[in-house]
Amino acid sequence: MLVGNAALWVFLLPGNAVSDLLQVDEEESRVMIRTLINMLVWNLIATLVVYSCLM
């Protein structure tokens, strides 16, 4: 269970960090910002990994 919580924390870290930087307190707004940022960050990382494997 502890490993799962740590993995979830790492996965949500970029969105939570941006929400904290923007000082967003409203939960619905945090969810929207976190979703957007996490999709952008993890898609970029996945794209870079695939690109580096193809080179």
C-alpha cells in the first residue's frame, strides 16, 4: 500500500506543484489544473522516451 501511495504522489506531483504555485484552494479548480499539467508533463516525458529509444 505504501508503494502505491508513493507512486501516486510522484504521478500527481507536477499538477499539485503548479496548483500550489498558483495558490489554488478550490478543489474543482485544482483537479482541472492538475489534470492539464499532469497530461502535458507525462505526455512530454513519454514522447521523449520513445524518441530517445528510436534514435
